[in-house]
Amino acid sequence: MKLFNLTTQQILIIGKSLFFLLIPFILIWVEGQQLPSISEYYHYQGALFGLLLGSVALLFFDTGFNNRNRWFEMTIGASMIGVVLFNNHDYHVLHYGFAGYFFLGCIFNMICFSSGRYRALMISIGVFILLSMVGGIILDWYSTLWMEFIGMVPISIHKILETIGKID
């Protein structure tokens, strides 16, 4: 199937990347309230939490499996599985270790696996994600949920632009 000259695989990755951005809103809508972080929804909507974050893992597994030059993305997908398997209350260190690896792994992936032509842009995006973490965790400007969402936006945009060949 071709849509805007994109392959089915590209359309699926773009769809998953956009779906990734909807996760906080889906969880808020289903639970009927905003919790402090995406991880907190595990304790209220465990199956949905696992399904949604599992779809994120698949997004990274697909890219890493289908393009062996993107093997590192499979480790990012595995970190998301770790976030799902080890909840934030009972396995605090493991859970946040996997979550940290996810965000830092995405930054590393964008910077180290980009061409020199886009390296400065990728470094800027990485700094933006890190600053969003500082704003949420250290400065307490917003909840962890919104910190996570702010970090998710450039990751999703990067996946989409990479998929359609606008960046490499």
C-alpha cells in the first residue's frame, strides 16, 4: 500500500509514533483523572498501561529489527519492557533505571546515530529533553507526567522525520 509515496512499514512507524504521543491523554481519559506520572497508571489501569507501553517497545523493536544499522533501538524497546515489568512502587530503582535508560537512550540514539549534517540539531533536541527533565524533577515546574510528555514530543517527531527521510 502506498500513501504519499510511503511504504506500509513507514506508515505503521508514523502511526505508532503519533500514538506514542497520545498515551498520557488516553490514560487520563480512561482513569478520569491526571495522576503524577505515566507510571502511576500501572496501579489503576495495569493492563492498559502494559498494552500502551508495550506498543512503544514495539515501535523501537520494529525499527531496530527492520534496519540492523538501528540495532540500538532494540535496547530502547527492551528498556520500555523493563518499565512495564517493574512497577514504580515495588521496584523503584529498576523501574526508574529502565525509564531513565529509555529517555537517555533515545537522546544517545538521536545524537550518535545521526549524520554529521544533523548532529547539532540532535544535540539541541537532546538538551531540550534533558532540560524538560530538570524542569520536572529538580525545579518542580510541572508533574512527572508532563515532563515525560515534553520528552516524548521530540522523540516522536524525530522518529517520524527519520522515517520519511527528512533527517538521517
